[in-house]
Amino acid sequence: MSKGEDKKKEAKKQPLKNMKEKRAEKKAKKTGRSG
């Protein structure tokens, strides 16, 4: 759980662009195949 909180804090600290990139990565992982 600590990791999740840390990630949230990092996302808030990081710029929006990075957050968007992370979200895209999560989506790719969910689909299983990226591209």
C-alpha cells in the first residue's frame, strides 16, 4: 500500500506529460500487447 501512495505522490509531483505517459503504459499493459 505504501508503494501505491508513493506513486500517487510522485504522479502529483511530476508534470502532466509524465502522468499521461504513465497512463498510456498502464493501458498498454492492460491490453497485453502495445501497438
